[in-house]
Amino acid sequence: MPLIQSVDRALRILDLFDEYETELKITDISEKMQLHKSTVHSLLKTLQHHHYIEQNPENGKYRLGMKLFERGNLVIRHLDIRAISKKHLIDISVKTGNTVHLVILDGKEGIYIDKVEGTSGTVLYSRIGRRVPVHSSAVGKALIAFKDDKELKEFLKGYVYKRHTANTITSEEQFLAELEKVRKNGYALDNEENEPGITCVAVPIWDHSGNVIAAMSISQPSAKVNDLVLKEEVQLLKNAANLISKELGYSKHGSSHL
């Protein structure tokens, strides 16, 4: 597969910086890259515009920007949560015989970052790395239900409520009412809204800053679900989410979230 030259060059510029070379002049970068200064200048300005590079106002030298710290921190947090959650995913799957997922929010979709397959049947639509709509999934609802009004309004701006089954929510009015139920109950439900014959229940996982960082769910054939099963599964998920959230530093006293 051919490389995109401008992207390749921009990434190579970022790679020039390390613990020894924390700041570089444009002439240094030009020499190391073996590129004309005008080309390097254009690349630096593009990286600077997106905050991956910044310029020291005192000496004019370039250095790595805070956007890299932000992105790197997200990766580390998500690697941490996967490691912390794994034993709980396995435990719930063993106890219920069902498939258990761990999902994070990426843009306006959820993305599966871990999955433990159940013994009672395979959930075909899910796999690690696959995306899932927030309006038709229990994990999606759990991921965004606890946003404040301003964040939620911005998130839903232009959102498309694509129908996947006869049960899929297809309007913002319906979706907001559903999210209110999630906040009230502390868990979210997907009643055959994403895949016919599959019911999912999910709970949020909170981080040290009091934000929802992920959601954990149980997926199973709808024929297996009744009020008693649902009650037991919600409690299993909430107990696990409580332990994971505390390990991530969540300590909101008196919260009804967990």
C-alpha cells in the first residue's frame, strides 16, 4: 500500500523529538528530514494548527504539543481499564453463561475494546474494534446518558437515528426519554433494538474525574430474559462496575450512580 507523503513526513517530524531533543529549530528539522525549509514550515504550521506541535515564544523553536499528551493519555486510560475490567468480564460471563462486552465512546459511536464470549450462544454483531450506534445499544445509552444537558445537546446535534430493527428508537424525543430512564435506573437496556432476538443490559463505568469512561454489558438471546434474570444481571454488572470505578479512582460520596 503506497504511503501518503505529506502524512508520512508529518509523522516523521513528530518522531524527531525525544527526551534529548525536546526543542528543534526549523533549520534542524529541515536538515534531519532532508527537506526544503519552506516544505518543513508548511508541515509544522499544519501540525501547529492541530496542536500536535507548538512553538516556544521565547526562542522560536518547535516542540511537541499538548494534543499528543491528551491522545496518549486516552490510550493509557483505555489500556488500564481493559486490564482492570478483564477479570470482571470473565467472572460475569462464567456466572451467566452470556457474552460480556466492554465499550468506550469514540466520536458519536461506541467501540468494543474487549469481549468475553458466553457459553450459551454467540453474539454475531460484536467483535473487538467494531463500532456500535449509541441510540440502539445498551452500552451506547449508558455511555452518554450521564452527560450534562449542554454536552448531550451538542452530542446529538445532527445525529442520525438509523433503524436497525422494528424496536429501534428513531427520534430524539424518544431517545431523550430513554436516557432519562437510564439515569433513573442506573442501567440501560437494548430490547432487540440493534439485533433481532438479542437483548442487552449495560451499566456505566466511572473514572477518577467523575465522568463515564466506559460501559459494560451482558448480551443474550431475548428468550432467556425475564424480570428475575434482568434483576440479577443488573446487580452483577453494577457490583463489577462499582469495583472497576473505584480502582480507577472514582470516589463520589453519596452518588446514586453506582
